[in-house]
Amino acid sequence: MNSAWFKRFGCIYIPVNLMGLLVTTLAIIFLVPVYLAIIRNGHSVSDDLYHMFVYTTSTAFWWKWIAEKTS
């Protein structure tokens, strides 16, 4: 049974299976406490954005890689 987890819709991927939804939810659950810690310990808005960029892009990279391989 080779079921697709994501469906490509233009430039984005939409989860269409329970596993795709789980991967998406885990990515969001990972980023929320990271963002809260960055905001709590940040010194300025630009400092916060630099730190958020690193975690967001790396998480988005792995999420997109999984979406491409399972679509």
C-alpha cells in the first residue's frame, strides 16, 4: 500500500493522509516552544528574527523534503 502523504497544489504541499498531518503537526509543535524561548530571551526584534530564521528554514527544509518524497 503506497499511499501519498501529501498532494502538490501549485508550489505548496497539502497533507492528505494522517501521516502527512502528523508530520505537519510535529513541525508546528517543535517550532512553538522554540519561538517562545527566542522571544523570551531575545534582546531586540532583529535578534529574534535572526534566530527564528535559522529554526524556521531548517524545519521547513526537512518538512518539504518529506513532503516531496511522499507525494
